[in-house]
Amino acid sequence: MSGNADREKGGFEVVGIRLPFYLFLVGLLIVSMYTDCLPSGLVEAFLFLMVLGEGLNAVGNHVPVVRTYLGGSVICILGSAVIQAAGLIPDQTYHMVDQFINEEGFLVFYIAALITGSLFNIDRNLLLRATVRLLPVAVVSLALGVLLSGVVGIIMGDGFMEGILFIGVPMTSGGMTAGTVPLSVIYGDVLGGDAGEMLTRMAPATVMGNCVAIVFGGLINNLGQRRKDLTGNGQLVNDGNPVEKQAAVVPTIKGLCVGLLVALGFYQLGALLNNWISVIPTYAWMIILVILVKCTRLFPEELEDGARQWGQFAIHSWTSAALAGIGITLIDLNTIMASMTLFYLISIVAIVTVITSSAFFLGKLVGFYPIESAIAAGMCTTNMGGSGNVAVLSSAGRMELLPFAQIVTRSCGALMLTLGGILIQLLR
């Protein structure tokens, strides 16, 4: 019986599972966690994240007000972060999830599938047309936001340059690992201070910028539902030129296996090239390689079809689990609250607003759908790298934009890292 029929009869499902069985799984997990019977491992981590993530997603998609303005993806991230900050997750379970998400590479596994699947699902001419216009929009939007951070620095009493270096640049540097952490080392070396102290000062801006972008994603998705003329529903370019739609593919076991190998192969090749040329991150190498293969038609159609199938499978199967893991391990609400003041929060919101609205209007001028431009060239510059892109795009209901988001995040992140390294010299 279909899920719609069940709902019509008063039933309720979570990821296709009737509520009584889902509640049984919740009870099983709670008992296992608090009796230290949830050992570290792939099975336990998968079970925990899927049960938690799908439950939060269902809440976000069914509670009236939350459903309208935020949605399930936002609740997945922020809800799991709140649960962790409240101390409801035992240390053993937290370390298990952290190891699974970050050390054992579940996020890498997931994002690799999304990158290959989404890039092979885009018309090659559209990809090139969009990219050459998207980066200038993102750079100009970033410039306006960073200038505003300097004004914020003046108001806070720190100075124009300090506002840029410790708020604007960390927010837009491409995430914590690839942006804020290296920035802290650069700042510490130049100023003769401790890198840890620099990181403590910058990290709240990075994390809060990501959280605000996630919330904005849910809000702009709501705007798109009300203003159909402002959105391409995941399609970025609106320049009047025809867009070749990829034919729908029916998933097969063979196709999924092929797609898995394609995704992992591209990631490993990107990692190999990163080992030789470390200035370009692994994900950036992946994007370059997939675009090269796609534009030169090196792959036969069955390999591209497999990549698309695997990407769609990952999106539909594991997005809620990935978002819950991001919320638990990468969104530190305690750090945010420790640095939180009303003015600081308003400042972060204002900076993200300026960047997002600039990308909205500039995107419209260059032939983009405004909402998609605001997301890809705006919100995806103020998040925490690959995981931040997944979180923002999921909250916005625009996972189709992942290739463009990755291009913007990596390119602009490298630009801001370079800018920070140059400007910090002025404070010596």
C-alpha cells in the first residue's frame, strides 16, 4: 500500500516505515545508548544517524509552521545540533558518530557520489555557460559582504581591518578545515600569536555564518514556492538558450555498482593529484576531472548513467543521515552561544543577507534565476565547505546546484584565504 494511501487512512510513515516500527527502532537505540551497548562501527552509526535524521526530517516536513518556513533539512541539522549541545547523546555515541562521519569518511563517500552524479546530470554546454558567469557574481557579492564586515568591526570597536580579517574572511574562506584553520596558522605566524587563539576568535563567525545560510536556505525555498517566476526549481541558467534535459534513467543493480566505482575512482584520482599539487583540494580536483571528462565525452553513456543513478540513490537514501551527522559533529552550538551577543548575531545575519541579496540581483542581471543564483553564488560562499554545501542546498531543496556550489565554494574559498594572508600583513 502506498504512503499516500496510508496517510489517507490516518497512518504515518517515516522514510517508508510505519510509525510503530519506527518508534521501536527509536526505543532500541535509546536503550542501547544509555546501557553502553552501542559499540563503534558502521552498522551502529548508520542505524543511529538514519533513525535520528529521518525522524527529524519527518518532524520538519509535517509541523505546520516549521514545514512552511524551514523544512525537514534545516530541522535535521539544527535539531541534531541542539540534541548534542543539550548533552542528550552519550559520549560513546558521539565519538562513534564523529569517527564515522569525519574519520571513516562517510561524508567523503556521500559527497563524492553527489559531485559525480550531479555533474554528469548537467548538460555540458550549460555547465560551461553558467560557470563563466557564476564566479564573477559570487566574487562581487563576496566583496560587498566583506566590506560590510569591516564596518561591523568599526562598530564593535575593533577596527575596519580587524572586522574583515576576523569576521568577513573566515565566514567566506571555504569552511573550517580548508579555510579557517589554515587562516589561523597564517595569522598566528604573521602576528606572532598562538594559532589556537586565532581559531577561537574566528570559528564563531564561520559556524554562525553556516547556520544562518542554512536557515536562509529554508526561507528562500519557501519564497520559491510562492514566487514561481523567481526560480528555476534547481535550474540555474535563464538566458533564453535551450537546455538539453538528461533523459531519466531507471536504477539498476548494475548501474548502481558502476556509479559507485566511478565516484570512488574520481575521488581517488583527485586525492592523488592533491598529493602532488596540494594547493588544489581533492574535491576541486574531482570537479575539474569530471568536467574535463564530460566536456570531452571520454566516458561512454553507460558510465555516465551509472554515476547519475548512484548520485540519486545517495541523495534519496542518506541525505537525512548526513545532515544529522553534520549537525552533531560540525555545528558546535556551545561555541556559538559562548560568543553570542545580539549585535554579533545581527552582524552575521546582515553580512549573509548582503551577500545573498547581491547574488540574487546580480544573478538576474547575467541571466540566472534569482533564487538559484542567491543560493549557489551567495549562501554557498558563507558555509563550511562540502558539508556546508550539502546542508544549505538540502535546506533550500536545490541539490541539483551542488556542482555550481562546489565550484563557487572552492574557488572563492581559495581567493579569501589568499586575501586574508595578504591583508594580515597590514596588522604587523
